[in-house]
Amino acid sequence: MNHPPTSHAFSRRHFLRAAGALLALPSLGRAAEKSSPRRLLAVHVPLGMMPMFFFPKAGEASSPYLELLKSHRERFTAFSGVSHPGVDGNHHAGQCFLTGAPHPGQPTFRNSLSLDQLAAEKIGLDTRFPSLALSVRKGEHYADSIAVSRSGVVLPTETSAERLYRRLFVAGTPAEKAATMRRIEAGGSVLDLILDKARGLENSVAAEDRSRLDQYFQSVRELEGRLKRNIDWENRPKPAVEYPQPKDIADANEVVAKSKLMFDLIRLALQTDSTRVVTLTLSTFSVVPHVPGVKSETHSLTHHGNEPEKIAELRQIEEAQMSALSSLLDGLQSVGENGGSLLDHTQVLYGSCLGNANSHSNQNLPLVLAGGGFKHGRNLAFDTANNTPLSNLFVTMLQGLGIEADKFASSTGSFSELKRS
């Protein structure tokens, strides 16, 4: 008589193979429902923006950089006097932009769940990609990704617009799909082996290593969840879009053009409800942007030492970035959706971990929040010496996504000024 196998590894592998049949299929028609889904896009510029051109002067409603967004004045709010308490470490702070975890760069530092990943857990599981982590960069630098898992692991980013387009909109051949399913099943088998070995350590590790092992198990559980969702979606059709497959821009110095291309694909991803949560890092480390009047590498320009020539060059770069942001908002606003626009239903956070790159300050961060159904059209200025926690804004954003939240990281409340009555 044949008895059914009872090993933990065997049952887990077969569960993963059968998950597509056992799990309820996700709803694929949300974009057509009466109420539009709520979405989040967070854009990080690691090298900051010069304070004298971003922040309005006392008694003024705008600034040179904000003027570049003036066509959307009623659709965004600019902030001053906001930062993450305890988040220092100059460029190291970039990995904490959406987490608020204190003291990055220290040997004992451990990151925490980022805003986008919490949102993905709540609003992203009905889409093919619960979240997308993207970047435009040359080489590897600080904070190439601002997406951090619940176990504190920084998530890798997609840097290729061509690969991103294929992932979003191009159906794989039967051979490619079969290969993908084999990779998914192989991933389940590898996790089984890893878990079996790791569980053998549970009773023997020292107390000080227990938290690391718990973090490890959490990471494995997250991977298992992604494997199951990948099975669900693998044979589902991808949306068709009237946008040709792009070619990657090889010249890293074309940072503005590369940014605009990513913006286009993000808009399409949101519009087709392929995802509802996106992070994008726009790094100008090690590049000389193809912007009129610019001949120097960006990072060196941020340490301008108040030299007029360097400030003028850096201003050209940052104004080009702000103009690109304006084009992103144009694109989101142009897509009609249930009596409003895609921008109305998408929170767009744009900002930096550096309040002043010249001095490596992590205080008084330059921030813009656009869209998302909030009450916009003004600047919210807080104490620039004793900053308000940025996580207060994150709590407000989570609530705007329909997520019950009254606390995130170092938050002490929320921004009632943004909420519509």
C-alpha cells in the first residue's frame, strides 16, 4: 500500500506547485471598477536640491524650483522644516528615506520596513507586481534603492527600461513561461533546503544571534509569498499598451532622458493596474548630465563651497530634474479616470534624504507631495531648527491610501492640513 509522503520539504514543494489552483485568483478588473484604486509613487533624488532655490523665502509663496511646477500649483504641497529624527550619516540616510530607521552607517544599524512596502502589503496584492523598485543610476552608490522589506533588507532595483517594459507588457513564449515555472519551483525547493538547515540551528544559536535568525526566517517567508503570487500570475495575460518597446539609453550622462523614460513606464504600469506601488531613485552620482551649461560631475558640484560657477551649474541640473517632475505630473494628469485623473488617485512623493548636500545635512529636507486626493495648493512650513518628523507625513499618506495607521517609525501624529473635510 502506498502511503502519502509526509516530509515537510515534499509537502511545501507540492503546495507551491499547486498554489495557483488552491489560492483564490486575484481580482484583475479593478481598473474598470467605479472606484479607482489608490496608488503611491515615491521618487528619491539622493543628492538633494539646493535650499536657496527650493524653499520659498519668508513671505513668498513660491521659489525658483517650485515655479517649474506652477502648472500644477493646486495639485501639490511643498514642505519645509521636516526630517527623520535620528537619521544622520549624510549619504547613508538615503536607505532610510522611506523607513526613518535611526543612525544608518553605524555597525549596529538595522533598517526597518519602508513606507512603500507597508503600502504594498495592504493595497498591492491584487496586482501582478505588489510593488516595483526602480532606479536610474551609474554604478552602485549610496541608497540606490529606497524600498526595504519587513526584515530590513534593501530590495534590488530594476535599472533597465527595456527589461521593465518586457516584464510589464510582453508575453513570454511557451518556452520562456516553462522556464519561469521551473525557476519558481526550483526556488521553492531551495527554500526547503535552506529552512531545514536553518531550523537545525534554532536551539543552538546564542541569544545575541536569535534576532538575526528571526530576521532570516522573515526574509524566507517573504520569498515564499512572492513565489506563490508569481505562480498565480504567470499564465495570466499581460495588458496591451500603445507604447512601443523602448531601447535602453546607453549613455549614463543622459540622466534626464532616462528619468523621463522611466516616468513614462511608471505611468503605464499604474494606468494598467499592473502595480499600485512604485519607488524610483534618480541618482546623479558619477555623471555629467547632458544639460546645457553643465560640464562637471554632479556630486562634486553639490559640494560647491558657495562658488558661483559651481552653483550655476548645479542649478541647471536641478532645474532639469524639476522640469522632468513636471512632465511626470503632466502625464498622470492627462490620463482620465472615473471623473478625475490618474494623478488624483496617485500620491507622488518627491524629495531627498539631504537637506543641504553642500554640508551633508540630513535636516530640513526638500519635499513635494502631489496628487492623491489631498488638499494641496500651498506650502507647509514647520520649524527649520526643530523639525517635525517626516513620518507624520507618512502616516497621513497611509491614511490617504485607505490604510488604518496612526503610527509609523518616529511619527508623533499626522498632517491634518492635507486632509479634505
